[in-house]
Amino acid sequence: MGGNPVGADGPSLAVADEVLKTIANEHRLFILMTLGDACTAGRYATLRFTDIWEGTELEDSGRLNYHLQQLVDTDYVASVEDGYHLTLRGLKAYQAVKAGFYAKELEIPPFELEPTHDVCGEHLHASYRDQRVSIECPSCDDQLHQYPVPPGPFDADAVPEVAEAMNVRFTTDLLSMSQGFCPYCSGPAELDVGHEHFDSLDIEGWNVPALLFWCTHCHWFMLSTMERPLLFEPPVVAFFAERGVNVWETPGWSDVFAAEDTVRSTDPLEVELTFSCAGDTIDVVVDGSLDVLHTETRHG
């Protein structure tokens, strides 16, 4: 059956096909990894032909020259006076391999986290499977968070680093999406607000709608409760900072961020979330686009 897949760009697919075929070769992948592993902080490494050849299993220097030229012709590697170095495309391919997306299998069984569940008071647990970190409350059988994190730098003893990595990854991706840009393809991100998104989040107890951010270009999407992106609004950041809580360092599932939620209006949508810390509260009122309409801090 002929033709392009729905929504696919024919010329772009042809270029991608040619470029990806280039690195579907163990010798060329080895060259990419050799150049990548030689990089130092702040600069790409440039290696001479002989330096690269010494690490390969190729007995014929002509074969190495052939593979290097293939990488140069498809812009994975640049040929310069002092030798060869990765291009940005080459670095991205190197990073994808190092991240472990294509080869590494890793499972970390549930382990206890310091934060407790604001519903039951029991400690939360984290686990890693299928390249995703899950944050759950075993007492309530409730999954609070789940998000992909590449397994590359971790092993089975990476506790609690894998949970910390997920918190940072989710936060930075969410902030990018909430600003209207996909963190993976730079495409435009849109927001949909609705109670039906809680079915995918698998959590209960919220009065206000959940959030779905999705990229119209690559179709990456993120689900979130409403309070998570609001933690990074300047008044909320300042409120917690003044009470000794750093919203950037404290895990998003910490019970310190538990919020009371009220729907003030449905048409147009207007929602109030109340955060509490050290005996004080801050009310944050937002509309259906998450634009902050009003904040008020109350003491005691």
C-alpha cells in the first residue's frame, strides 16, 4: 500500500530514513560513542584518525575512513584540521544511546520515601519499571505520580536518586509545557482543563478539574493536578520561601504542598487553591488558562 502515513511529511521522512540508516551500523555507532566519551566539560572532543582507529576492530584503515565519511556526509561528525568531532546531531544520537532508551532494562522495587500521604499520613513509596518512576501510597492503593525517566545513569541501588530525577524532570517539562512549548520537539503545547483527565491520573478527591498539556507537533502529553504548576508562580514561590520551603528542591508529592481547592465559577472557569505553611495560608485564584487573577496571603 503506497503513500505516506497520516500527517507525515514525505521529504522529512525521506531525510530521516537516510540519516537514521547511517547509524544503524555497529562501527559507526562505536565511532559516535568514542567521540562522545572523549568530550570534556564545555567542549566537544576532537580526535585524530589514528586515535579513533586504535579503539575499533577494523583492521583496514580504509574501512574506518569509509564509515567516518558516511558520518560526515550525514552531519553526525565534522571533519576539521585536527581530526573529527561530533556535531549537534551526533551529540543527540550519542545522548540517546547513553540515556539507555534502546537497550537498558532496569527495575527498582518499591522503596519508602520521606514524605507522607496527606490523605492517610503513611509514607509514600517510589518504584521504577518500564522506564517510568511511580510514586504511590501503598496504604491507600493510590498512584500520585508517574513519569518517564531514562535509565542510563541508574542501577538497582539508585535510591532515592531515581525519584529525585523524576521530580526534576517532571517539573522542568511541566513548566515548559505550561509556557506553551514542548520540551522535546519545541512544538506548540496546548492546555485542556477537565475533570475527565482524573481518570488517567488515577487519583480522587479533587473538586477542581485536572490539566492535560499536549504538543500539537510530536503529540507528547502531560497530565497534572492544578496545584503543581501554580507552585512556581512568583507569589507562591515567595510564600513558601519565606517559611523555609524551597519549591524547586522539595518533591512535588510532599504533603507540604497539599492544597484545598474550590471551584468559584464554571462559566467562565475560575478556581481557588489554598496552600498552607507554618500556620499561614495563601489563596491563589486562576482562570481556565491558569492565568493568576488574584492572590491573598493570610497570617495565622
